[in-house]
Amino acid sequence: LLWRGKPSRMPADSLASVVGELQGVLSKDVSNAVAQERSLLSERRRVFHRLHRQRRRRRGAAHAAAQESPPTFLVLGFVTNPRTPKTREWIRQTVLVPAAEVGAPALIRFVVGKRGLSPRDVQQLDEERRRVGKDDFAVVDASDFNEAGGIYSCIDKLFAWFRHAPVAYPGASFYAKADDDSFVDVARLASFLRPAAGLPRVYGGYLQYDSFVTEEWRHCGWSAGPVGAAHARRHGCPKERRVYGPFPFVVGALTVMGGDLGSWFSSSPHVAGLVEKGRATQGRPQHWDCGYSDVTLGYALGSANLSLSLLSVSDAMRDATYGAMDASRFVVSHHLRSGQMFEREAARAKAQPAWSPLLGECEAWPAVRAEAGGASAELQAAMRTFECCQRWKLCRLGPAAK
């Protein structure tokens, strides 16, 4: 301090007061800085632990996915509904248990829809999981039985399953769907499909043929063979409606897609648009319907402008109500209505003598030499009417000759 230009001493009490004030300010600043540092450290710890937990969850989910979906040859879904637990028990005993006993390279799921489930449906499914001791369900984004009495459910679940399975269970060679009134010899089916594993974009099953009234979501020209389908398209479909066809499709007993076709199907805007349009018709007089689900899937593939390998496995399938499906050496048996019928077909399958699959030469669609119905010239004329399929190949897979 200066006073009259001369240095002067600060009084001792004033100096002590200033020093005290400075110490208080410094102490407060230091305390604030320490508190801020502690807060930052605490926040860093919280962030670290949160990220660590997230990484652990991701690793756990990846491990669970690997356990749920190991690289496998076949992923098979039985389309079912919550209100048929007895049917699922028949399938578990005659299909799932034998498949597990022989180590079949397959993952098997019961397909139910999450839309329209009643609280009672959810409770029943939970009780069934506890009773079985595992979760062998695939709950897909589709309608189920409680919605409109189930009239949309099977077509909705069919499309949803083939969109869901390649994403949920990636890496399989084949994705397949069966009705829940089908017995499937899973181990034999996997062996049966091996020769076709190298074919591009396989769509396979028991072949039939039809045309489709697109605005009404119904068929109009069914036939067991291409010649009949071409004739039915000309004479059995309405002239004043928009009709697509003829095209091939496979019946609901068993539908098979190759892994590459399944991957395309799961991400296709064409398929997503068709599903959106179909669901928009629910509640209308003309809507997509369970009665035409397999035909609609054939229409979806036929109208997609893809080249496919159409795989006919007609000689390896049985049906309790359709006399043409009567193979003695088989991988699937359809339209079974009781536990006794499942047990009978399981015993019949087990009693089959050993047989090997035989994949015939795949033929370009326009040049197919022989298929159900019609002489050769008539057949080739009919094949040319299938606009969907001129870049397709027809391949036949069946039991080798005895």
C-alpha cells in the first residue's frame, strides 16, 4: 500500500483478513474442482460399466444365436396355432425325438403368429414351454387363430416364416415349411436333399399348377400338370379380370427353399409389398386366404422375375386324402388327423428299406421333355405359356430305382 507516496505496512488484522478470504476462495475452488473431478470419474465409471454390460449382452446374444442357430443343413418350421397342443405333442414324439436321437442336421420349430393372440393363448404357450422344458416355438410377425377366426393365419404365417427363418437362423442350406398335419422323416429328408444342395435358388415340393386372379386373391386354373394348367388358364379364368399364370406351385405338405432363395425372400421388396397388400385386404370380402396360401406363394415367386431351380419331389411324398401322393419310399406323409396316424406313418418310415436319392438332369423350362400330362409337342407348347418360368430349370429328385 502507498500512502503519500511512501510505502506503508498493512495492519496485521487487515492482512489476516485478506489472507483468510484468499484461503476461503482457494479452498472453495479446490473443493469445487475436486467435486467436479469426482463427478467426472463417477460418470466415466458408469459409462464404462454400461458399455461393459452391453458388450457382455452382445457376446451373450451372439453365443445364444450360435447355440440357437448353429451352421445346419435344414431349418424346418411346422405351421401351427396355440390351440393345437395335442398335435404338437404328436409331432414331438414322432418327428422331433427321432430326429434328435439320430443327430439329424436340422433345426425344427413350431411356427405361431404374434398378432391376435389372446391372453389365454399366451398363457397356454407359456405353460407348454414349461411342460416341454424348452422353447421350440418360432413366434413370427403374423396373424394367428384369435384374429378373424384364423382365416388369414396360415397364409400370413407361411410368408412370415420364410421371411423370418433365414434371418433368425442364418446359414442353412435349406429352409422348409410343413403343415402340422404332416409327418416328416427329418433325417431322411436331410439326406434326400443333399444332392440338390448345389442347385441355385431351389423351390421344391410336390408340384401342381395354377393361375391367379390378382385383385381377388384367388386361383382360377388349377391342374396337376402344365398342359391342363395352360388349358384351364384359357378356358377357366375370367376374361374381365387381371389374371397371372399359369405358374407352378408346391402343396402345403412340404415346401422347400434353398438358402440363397430364402435369403432373397427375407429381404425382397417384392415380397414385402405383396404381404402388405395381402394384409390390407383382411376384413374385405375378397382377401388373401388360407385356402390359397400355397398358390399365393407360387404366385409371389413366379411374378418376381427370378431364375429358379424348380425341384419336383413328387415321388417321395404321401397323402392320406390325395390318392396321387402314394409313394412307398417317402420323406413326408400329409393329412394325418390323430396320434395313431402319426405313429403309423412313423413306423412305416422306420420300416422302409434303405434307399438313396437320385437327382435327375435339370432341364431348361422351354425344353422339358416329360412331365405330368400331355404328349411331348403339346407339353412344350404348354410350357411356352408359362411367362414366369422361361429362365427356370425343372429338376426331379426322387428315390433311386430299386
